[in-house]
Amino acid sequence: MNRGAFSRIVSLTVCVCLLLGVTFIGLFVSATGSIPTTQTTPPMSSVPMIDSTQIINSARATQSPGTTGSVSTTQSTSDMVMPNPDNETIFMVLPQEVNVSAGDMFSVSVFAENLTNMYAWQINFTFNSTIVECVNVSVPNPQVFSDKYPVSQALIDFNSTEFTQRPLQSIQNDEGYVLAGDSLLGQNQTTFYGSGFLCQVTFKALSSGSSTLGLSLGNDLLLGTYYLDPGLNLTTPILSNSTVTVLAK
């Protein structure tokens, strides 16, 4: 095994072990006096992305090429998701269609519907690395753990000058995927029920062409897309993915 492949395996293992580790710690170590009950959420960094009005009431919004300007924070609404008469758990990438030009930065959101008793989540987000590259994964406001104390908030509290509000993540642009996850900390926290945003994934368009921006279930804890309840029971969702079309400058 060459050094590059070994390094990627170590990085992925560390990411997943951290997510599962903090989940265990949060569940089985007393949080009394160690976890604040209120926090101030810092402002998100400015990254050009879709206007939130484009995805309200529709899962087929389209971002236009050459989008610039500050972030428009997407809002969770009950009517912005795909029809789901059976109330299945769905992880979806929004918007479903994105159009940008080579060199543009853009973001898509991962929205989860019909979550039950969620304590932690992980996604495996895949893409064509010759068309786009992943720059960052961030936690939007609001999101599923906005009124709670997750890892993404703890990172800020421990070192606010170094960490932005972001979940655990391992970006593998050479392989065309990124792992990201977040977990609550502490026994005194209320798990999440309902629907809401998990994260935003920011990309740079590299060259003309089309790429799926998709979630992969994988085949194990290491490379899967799922969420965990406090008993560490795993739920795998139905997936709804997106497509980006990059136009030449």
C-alpha cells in the first residue's frame, strides 16, 4: 500500500472514530457542569451560494451561473421537500439542479426529513472530482442541532479563533467524496425529531461538464450515510441527490 492510500485510510478512520467516540462520550459520561446550556452561534462565513427563496416550496430549484455575493441562509420549512406519503426518512441534496460556470464557488444543502430520536448523523457525499472539488462542509443556521450542544459547537468553544462552525469532516477530493458528521454531547440533551438541515457542502467548479452531487449509503459505519439514536441503533435513509452542470467561462 502506498503512503497516499495509507494516509487516506487513516484520515477516514479518524473521522469516523471521532464521530462514534464523541457519541459514546456524550451518552455515557456525565455532562453536569461541563456543557453549557446556552450558546451564541457565530455568523457564518461568506460563501456564494443559492438564494434560499429558490428552494422554498420546491426541490427542483436551479442556481444560475456566475452567482456572487454573500450567503443567503436557507431556512427549514415543512413544504420545501419532495412528496413523502409514507413518511420515510429521507436525506436529500438541495437544490436538485445547479448551474454554474467554471471557477465559481457554490454550496448545496443536505436536508433530512422525518428523523426520529436522532443523536448523531454521518453522510458520505460523492462527486466527480474532475468537474468540482469540495472546499468545506459547514453547519447552517438553523439546523437540526441549533438549540442543542453538538460537536460542531464544542469545536468553536474550545478554540474559537481556529474553528468555524463545521461538523467533523474528511475531504477526499482525489477520490471524489467527503465524509462529514455531527453528534450531540452530554446526557442532558434532547434528541432531534422532525425535519431540518444537516449541513452545507461548498464546492469550487473546476471544468465544464456535469456531475452528480450525491449521498452514498456505503456498506458499513466507515463509509455509510445514516443517523444514530442514543442506543447507537443505525437508521439508513432514502436518498435524493442533486446534479451540477458547469459551463465553460
